[in-house]
Amino acid sequence: MIGYNCKYAPVEILAGFGEKYQLINNEVQNFDYASSKLHPNMCSHAKAMLEEIHTEKYSELLFMNCCDSSRRIFDSSKDENIHFSYCIDLPFCNNYCAVEKFKDDIINFINAYEKHREKSFDKALFLSAFKEKQELPKGKFIAILGARSSKTLIDVAANCFNDTEILDLTCANNREVNPIDAQPDETLESIMLKYAKALMAQTPCMRMQDIKAREALLESENCVGIIYSTIK
């Protein structure tokens, strides 16, 4: 199993190699191991990620360098029983230069993973991995914003507002990458440029500079409340 940390991680690439992947976002009972490896000021989510990685649930890691904590966990994971790990810088905007750079980084990742797996990237398999984007709630909803949410937070919100849908807009459970209009016989560069654009077209996370898409969603008459999630 390959663990990833961010909704902008290009996990469909892994599908193009026939691999399975999972978001590292579980709650843990304690931080005993992480506390011995990390600075006390590291956030609880970073510690939870390292605890989960330490269980040897994942043999490989794909990380986006979206914050200092993520980078520190990626570095610390090198002490774990991980066979392959790769980190990509997260663009904080979706202008031409940022998307081009992201496209190049994704291609570099493909090349590195081909070398690691000793097999070629399957463009047809990659293109078949996309799921149709989920429709927004048609009725009233409460939006969860900010840093990563947890199952506990979602459950508490659902119980408190059981007649209103809870929409998680944090970076934990808000991965919606539209299928791209591409064919397997296109060049890899052409396909990956479309893919980079699709990744960056998701509802912006708290790291993004351009938040117009998120603002438009919150201005909807169906949005009746906001819960802002923070991490200590």
C-alpha cells in the first residue's frame, strides 16, 4: 500500500502503475513514538501521520510538500521501513508557470517510479482511474474549512446538525479531480499538463492564494454555517 498526504498528490499516476494508495489521515491513540522522533512543537496531525507510518502499513510514500510539518514527516519517514518515498512541492497558485512546473514535477515522479518499479507507466490505465466529480449538496449544508478534519469532527458535526449535510472542504476529504479529456496516444507531456491543471482546479485548500472558487461556494444560499478546523 502507498500512503499519500495531500489532495493535490498525483495519485492517479500510481493507478497507472496498477498500485493501490490511501490517504494518511487516521486518528491514533497516542504519540509515544512520534514524540521521541519529532520536536514538541510539531502539530498533532504530523505526529499522527508518523505514528501511522510507523505501523508499517505503508511500504511506499508520496508526499506533497504543502507545509513544514509535511516536509519534516517525509524526512523522518526515511528512518522507517519504507521502500520508496517521493516528495513534490505544492504550487500555491494555478497560473501558467505554476502549472507548468507542477507538470514537470509529475513527469519527474513518473520517471522515478518507473525506475523503482522497473516497469512502464500505462497511460490508458491512468486515464481509467478518474472518478466522476461528486455533485455539490442540493440542499442546506454546513462547510468545514481550515486544516485537516477528522472522522471524530465529522461525526460530532453530523450528530449536532443531523438535519443538515456536512461538507468537508479541508484538505483531508475533499479530493475531487475531474476526468481529463485526453487519449492514450497523446504525448506524456500533453496528458500531464491537462492533469496538472485538473489537480489545481480542485476547491482551493487553505494554502492556495486564489480562493475565489471556495468563496463562491460559501456564498451559496445553501451554505448555512461554517466550522473552522485548526490543528495544535
